[in-house]
Amino acid sequence: MPERILVRLPNWLGDLMLSRPLLHAVRAGRPEAELSAVAPGALLDLIAGEGLFARLHAWTSHGSERDAVLREVRAWRPDVALVLPPSFSSALFAWRCGAARRIGYRHDGRGPLLNRALRRPPRGDLHLSLEYLALGAELGARPGPLPRLKVPAHAVERSASFLARLGSGAGRLALLAPGAAYGPAKRWPLDRFAAVGCHIARRGLSVLVCGAASERAECERVAREAGAGISSVAGDTDLPLQAALCAQAAIVVSNDSGLAHLAAAAGAPTVVVFGSTSSAWTAPLGSRVRVLQHAPVCAPCFQRTCRIGYRCLHAVTVDEACRACDELVA
Ligand code: SF4
């Protein structure tokens, strides 16, 4: 019987993209193994296109549905559980699902639940993708080339009609992502996004402003201020469709958010503005990523809001963002 490896994936899009080196390395290191993933359903829809997992289990906030997932996973009888989220509950899930080997980082009292509990390096000493990769070492996971994210085929088809409806020409598409669920300390000012959008549009690209439904007002403001012909599609895209748009984009300009990681994973030239967090720890992975960060002495503080005026974000200028876009588009 093949080895059965359960992966409790991260709950956040950005972290999921940073776990891809581990996922591909485990697949390469254990080609015969059967892999199963547990994660929020929206993330599973996205990762399904990668073809890494034989089984996908959607994790929800409902207790009865969680119990059903636990029963399914227990019945599958995993040999190994890789626990990527830092929470106590994810380690408890691995313990309850009966995996003989439970691998994760030791903190927040999780040690007794994990029988392969690694010590986590201080935040920022190691890129998060390498922290994840270390969890797979005893499964033969080794650093290797990372393929582009495979966008689900249905999303690629939907993106063609989506863009046609908007009148946007694929191949010369630019995306702006001015949101960040984390909080204001990751959000570059909206007027700066608008100015960059205006600059890109003058170069002949079709500009779309992207975000979640909860970011609609901000995205519409950026689109309005950026000028005629620039549209907001906030709330109109699910993750697979958003990935398909990123894969076609000539440039993506984003805060340090899940969308920046998605764009980089899909191979888009990506300009990403960092504020209170550490690019050494969580910069998006990709050969065409440009990080804009001017960390003051207080950075990285990892705060969601700032008491001293968001100096880190204001230090990033429109001019340098436009220059970065020009270089990447060229
Ligand atoms: S304290 Fe410093 S690093 Fe943190 S948000 Fe404020 S300016 Fe940025």
C-alpha cells in the first residue's frame, strides 16, 4: 500500500503560495505516495489545478463539517501529517486524525501533539518558504525548481469571456491590487495606486483594479482616480479566475497581500509594496518580482496599524513604482 501523507495546508492565500516549494518537493521526493490536503475550500479550488493531491478536504468554520472531515481523514488512515499552520488546532487535528508521524513547528503548546516537532527559527531569519520546506526533509523534500502555478483549465476559459465582456485585451493587461486584509500597515495609499494605474494606462495597457468584495469601495476609488478606461473588478473574481488573469498580466502592482503571491506564482511580473512586515521573510516567490520597501528603524513591526504615521509605506514613491513597472514590462 502506498504511503499516505496528509498535508494540513495554510489558511491564507499568500502562505499557501509560499508552501508550494514544499508541496512540489514532497511530490518529487515521494512519487509513489498518496497525498491528501486539508484547507479552506476556496484555496483547494485553486490548488486543485496543480494535480499534486489525490484527495482534497475542505476545512470550514462549522463544527459538524469539521467533524465530518476528521472522520474522512481518519478512515483514510494517514501515515504522516505535515502541519503547516502555526495554530494549536491544526496540530490537534493531526493528532486526532491518527497519523503515526506528525511533523510541524513546536510552539504554543503544540509539542506533545507533534512527535516530530521542529524548533522554529526567529521570524525573518529564514524565508517562510524554506521554513515550510524544512518540514518535508524527512520525506525526501529537497529544494528544486518551482514550476509556475497551474491555473485550472476552467478558469482560463472563463477569463477569456470575462475580459471580452470588459473589453480588455489579453496580453497587455495590467492589474492593480490596492487591498490587504491584514490591515492599514500593509496598504500603500490609494492615490499612489491611482497614479501608477494612470501611468501604466498611458503606456497602452488595459488596467483592472482587483480585490475582494470587501475592498470594492477602495478599488472603485482607485479606478475612478486613475482615469477613464480603468475598471474595478473587485468582488467579481474567485481565486481560480484571479489566477488566470494574473497569468495573462503584463504587470501586477500590489500590496504585500495574497494577490501579490498569487501573481508571482502565476509568473506575472509583479511589483509589491511592503510596509510593516518583512520582505526577507515573506517576499513573493518568482523570478520577475520587484519588492519596494524602505524600512525605517521601527520596521518590521508586524503591526496591522501604525501610531507614528505609516512611514514605511509613505517612503515608497510613485516614481519608483512606475520605474519598476516600466522595467518589468519592458
Ligand atoms: S511602526 Fe514603523 S514599520 Fe510599523 S507600521 Fe509604523 S512606520 Fe511602519
